[in-house]
Amino acid sequence: MKDSCVVAFSDNIVCSSGTMPSALNRPYDDITAIFEVASRIPIAQLELVLHPQWRVTGPKLLPWYRHIARIFGEMERTKTRIQSVHAYRDLGVFLSAPEAGSRALGKRLLEQTILAAKYLRADQVVLHGWNTWSPDLCLEEAVTIIGAMAKAHPDIHLSLENIPVSARDWSQFRLLAWMLNRPDSRVGFTLDLSWSSLYDNFSCLLEFLPYLTNVHVQAELVESSEGKHFRPRYGGLHVEGAIKCLVGSGYQGPWTLELNPAGRISDFRRALKYLQHWVND
């Protein structure tokens, strides 16, 4: 049963499954732990982070179907909704690879992620569109694949996250602008506040508000004699100020808590309540 200490949580507060098992001192890919924590926090919406360990390798690369029914069953048992599915973090490595075979694998993995999202009744798929560490990217090929998948599956929103960039001659802002502002683009934008903090570019990324479909609040809730505040994983962004700016700009989509680090279930409860305060106060 959901914790009763907090009621009337709004439908736009979401919790990432990525760090939830750590609250039970369990491995990050432990499916049972994810939903055990979900049943003990005061919200019922998750962003499900997919892990390579869940992919069944083989000629047909049909992932999840060994796991998807189990995940769906846990959703039903705990009355939890999957609001979004976060594709494998290395998906962008395949999509932007110089080898055609790697890109073909990326395309298949992206399509299978979309099918998994549909099965789980999710609204969107969050994805990494490029290789964070590579100085050279095949971006035209990557954006072509992503655009084709978005067109083929209009009932699922594909949303590019502002992950770090190492590519020569590309900034995070310029890369996103190039991928999002295409005439035929059907792709949305996931704003990770911690990655924005790393580059100190929050004000620049506000240009992409028309594409914004998800906000990742990747942060630690710090409590001191001066009160509480979210501390981003990197940089010095005033997270609460960024949240109020986005709310004031009219953003009404999901706010996804990526609690980092997360030691106990009570950490999630406090952080979710605090996020709710800033989003809806």
C-alpha cells in the first residue's frame, strides 16, 4: 500500500527507477526491488530505466519479453503506472556509430524500446541520441533513424535528453538545436537539470521549451541549518529557481526525480514531497 504520509500528489510528479533499488541495498537492475520501493513511496508513476542485463541477446534481439510480462505484473500488483521508459543509456552509442551494422542494431533496439513502452502503456521514451564520449559522431544517420521511428510510432513521444557531449565542434546546445529544429522533426526534449548545470547553459536551453516533454531533476536533497535544497550532481545550478522558471514559462509536463544518491526509502519520500512543493506551490 502506498505511504499515507503525503496525499494529493499531482499527476506530473514521477520517480525514476534508476536509483530506487539502492533504498533497499539491492542491485540497481533488481526488478522486484523497484516495485517494492514503488509500493512504499507516495506516488504511483515511474520512469522505468531499461538495463542491458534485461536484454536477451540472439539473432532476433527480442528483448524484454522474458521480463516485460513480469514488469507489467508488478505494475498491476503495486498499482504503479509507467509514465515514461528510459531507453538503454548506450543507445546513442549505436545510433551515432560510424559502422552501419551498429546503427542498424541501434535502430532495432530503439524500435523494441518503443514496443515495450506501448506494452507498458507509457507516454514517452527518453533516449540518448549520441555517444557522450566520442569525438566523432554520425549525427545525420542518428537523427534520420530517430525521426523515422518517431514518424512510424506517433502514439509514443520520443524525447532527446541533453546528455554530455565530447564531439569536436559541437556544444550541447548546438547539437540539440540541430537535432530538434529540423523541419520534419517529431522529437521532443528531456531537460536534465544536472547535465544543464554541468554546462551552465540552463538559460540557453529555454529556447527548446516548445519541445519540452520531460524534466529530469537529477539531484540530492540536502538538509542543513539553512534549510533544504536540491544539489545537482554537477555544477552549481539553483535547481529550485530553474523549476520555478519552467513552471512560470508554462511547462506542465512530468517532473522526474532522479534521486542521486538515495540511501533509504525515507530519502525518496522527503525528496518527492519537496519537489511537489516547488512544482505546485
